[in-house]
Amino acid sequence: MTYPLVPMLTFEEIAVKLQSEHNCELKQLDGDSFPVTYFERNHNGARIQCPVTFSSKEEVLTPNTLRYICRRLKINPSDFGLHLD
């Protein structure tokens, strides 16, 4: 489903919102071949993670990618303007 009226946010804007409003941390794990970047959040006593890839902080994420991140981190996507109305 597309969301034509949803403001398109950059990765940096989404990261700031996740950190300030949902207590998520952006972390990086140095792998053998390349680093792995992910968001981490404590939710109901459990630590949950969502791996992310991006080419730059100015990259605009699609609504589907944002919905995936919300689903993995157990965050209501309507906080980012994603409604199914």
C-alpha cells in the first residue's frame, strides 16, 4: 500500500525520532567484512533489534522500509504518519 501524503523522512530524521521518542539506540557492530548497523530497544523487558542499511544519513526511506523498522521494534507506525485509513 502506498502512502502518497506521508512526509518522506531521511534516515537521520528517523534515527533522531526513534532515539528521542522511543528510546532506541543506533548501534554498530564491526563485522569481518563490513560493519552491521542496527537499532536496539528495550520493550517489555526484552531487548529487540532491527538491522538497517543506508548509503547516507540523507537517504530518504520509503514508507515500506519505515513500516518494517516499526514492526521489528514494536513501535506504532502511526507515530510516523503511516495510517491504514
